[in-house]
Amino acid sequence: MPNANEDNPSALSQVQRRAVSELLRVSPVADELARRFQEAGFSLALVGGSVRDALLGRLGSDLDFTTDARPEDVLKIVRPWADAVWEVGIAFGTVGCQKDARVADADQSFQIEVTTYRSEAYDRTSRKPEVSYGDSIEQDLVRRDFTVNAMAVALPEKEFIDPHGGLDDLAERVLRTPGTPEESFSDDPLRMMRAARFAAQLDFEVAPEVVAAMRAMAERIDIVSAERVRDELNKLLLSRHPRQGLALLVDTGLAERVLPELPALRLERDEHHRHKDVYDHSLIVLEQAIELEEDGPDLTLRLAALLHDIGKPKTRRFEDDGRVSFHHHEVVGAKMVKKRMTALKYSNELVKDVSRLVELHLRFHGYGTGEWTDSAVRRYVRDAGPLLERLHKLTRSDCTTRNKRKANALSRAYDGLEERIARLQEQEELDAIRPDLDGNEIMEVLDVRPGPVIGQAYKFLLELRLENGPMEREAAVAALKEWWAAQS
């Protein structure tokens, strides 16, 4: 197999050659697997993102390979060798497996995908790619989305293959397509969203001709399934620089088709400039929320931060005194979040959590700057439930004022609220607020059978608990009897 860089030996420096060699040295599974394919009469190459990430020094335990073996042959080769095998992607020529190995005195589990050389394309009405198998790695690489993902290392000879200048583009930190972007995006329109995702993940620029094609072909994304769009959007949001990718989706018109609520935030300012640019504010809130993450990327928090103000365009009003208002935009926004996330096929639990955070994101400001009552603190914790820590982060992130005095005042006020919550949690177990009498005790005190009245009594006692804090049993029984007498 020829080395595609023979005419340009400087393109692959000795350092980069060592990087590829080191990659394969610390990943003995690659050589093991290559020998098995070679013994069966087939070729195998490490390909795509695995090669790109190795050259960037960020390769993990996920390894992608390509081969001239058909999927049924791949299965025969990997089944006796792998610790687990799955066939989820076999209709698209991909066989997945897991291989546990000891590398550098440490146990490591490799997630491996082996894909037959292929080409795929969409027709104008299909949501699924038409897969056809190829016979050469060059044919396979030209169908890849971007040149930085169209590099390979042939195994076991460890020969670097780069027919489309991916290495140079990697050095320049730019995203280009192996063929024309129009051909690439016509083959798979989701690649337009991948351009935004890789820009966000890798902090790369997207070549002008690629951006132009994205803008011209944005409507082609409509044929891609909601699930694939959602998954690509998630990868973008969970990346290092999501703002960069989101801005590209908005600027090219793709967001208008997959997340139209985002570009809708670009409201024209009123003539007195008395309200912020909601779109820019939302992106800043997202960035500030990311800075508050403690245990890695949090999709729930990032979605809530990005979408927390999407109810503003529908609720914008110009008041008589020249002010601009957005009354109840949190309630309207929560409904819009639920509708959009459902359309994108998000899980019911995630839809519920994100919409709830959007609904609650103004609650802190609703109590004003005065001292919160214990009752207000209890209700805040009760309404947030398991989302309380995320609500803390979202509320803090929502402050984007350049007025340092105002920003510091808001921060101190929220510090005070968190301290109050901590004190009450120690005293009252706020995380599990419930009435001082349970359902069985309510039936016993009122001498009634199960029915709607038990729920009504429970709700009354819960409100009492939120208002006054824990009560002694005798006081709770007396209050319940007094309530019951008033019902008759």
C-alpha cells in the first residue's frame, strides 16, 4: 500500500511518526487484531478519529478500524478473540467488540469498531443512508466527512495514509472536506452539523467553502432523523467550546431547522437599548454554567442554560414607560422546551428536568433582595427537588451584568440563600419534606376510609409543614382536626 505522503516527506515529521508508532505500541490489541485479519487474507487499518486524536495526543480507548473484509467475515475473525461482540451497526457494515488488555502495567478495556470499506449516500427523500461496500481504503477515505478524519494507519506495517492532506489541515486547525463540500453534504447532510460539532470539540476553524455549502444546503438537514440530529447536538453541547459550534449553526441557517428557538433569541433591541441581546446573553449563560460544573459535562445543565430564555420572544412587550418586559417568560419557555425536546426525541426524564429548571430559573429573583422567610426557603428546595444543585448553578450563571456592584450584590444574596438552605437542611431534612402525619395516621385521626379526602388532608399538612416547619405530633393532630371540622 503506497504512502500518500511520499511526495511530501516533510508533511509527516519524525515526531508525528513516533506518535503513530507509540500509539500502536501502547495499543497491542491493534497489532493482535491486524495479524488475525492478515492471516484470514484481509487488510486492516486504524482510521478516522482514532488517527486524528492520536496525532493530537488525545486518543482514548475507543479505536476505529476499516477493512476490506465483509461484515460476516469480520464476525468470524473477532468472535474468538474479543471479550464481547455486538452487531448493532452491522446493517451499515460495522461490527463492534470489546477487548480487555493489559497496557503499560494497567488493565484497560478497548471499545473497538471495525467497518468494511464503504460509500454511502442519501437520496432526496430518504432518512437512511444507502450503504455499498468498497474495495480499497482510498475509496473509503474519500467518503469520510473531513480531511482530518480521512487519515489511516495500515496495519500491521504501520504505514501512514493521507491522500487528502488531512495532516496539513490538522496542523492548520481547519476543517475541509475530502471532495467538494456539496458532494459530501449531499451524501450525508448530518455532516453539516458535524462541522459545527468538530469546530466546538477541537476548536478548529471551518473552511469558508464549507461554511458556504452549509448555508446553501441547510434545508437538506430536514431529511435526517430527529434522533441523529439530537445525538449530534448533544455531542456539540458537551464539547469544550459549544458556543463556537452553536454560532456556526445559527449563522448558516441550520439552527433555524433543528433548534429554531435559538436564532429566534436574536431580538432587535428597542431604540433605547434597554434590554440585552437575549441570544448573546444565553450563550454567555451557557459558558458560565460550564465553568461551574464539578463532575464533568452536564447535559441537563447545559440544555437548561442555553434554553432558559427561549420564552422571551413570545412574551416581549414594550411598556408605556419605554421599558421592555417579558412577563412569565419562564412558564412559556418551559412549555417550549418540552415541545422542542420532545420533537428531538429526548428521554421523558431529561425533558422533564430541563423544562423544570427553565420554569424555576427566575424563582430566586421573585423573592426580591430582602431576607427570605424559612417558608420561602422550604418551598424553593421542595420545588427544585433533586435539581437543586443544578438550579443553584443556573441561577448564578444567569447573571451576566457588566455592573460589578450589581453582580456582586446578586452573588452575595445567593450565597446567603445557600447558607440558609444548608442551615435548614441540618435542622429539618429539607430534601425529604413531608407532612408530620402520613396517610395511615390521617385515616386514623379522621376515622375515614381511603379516598380523595386523604389526599386533600395530606396537601393541607404539607402546606402547614412548609409554612411553619416541623410540628410535634399533638400539634399536627390538632391542626388536622381543626381543618377537618372546617370542611363539614
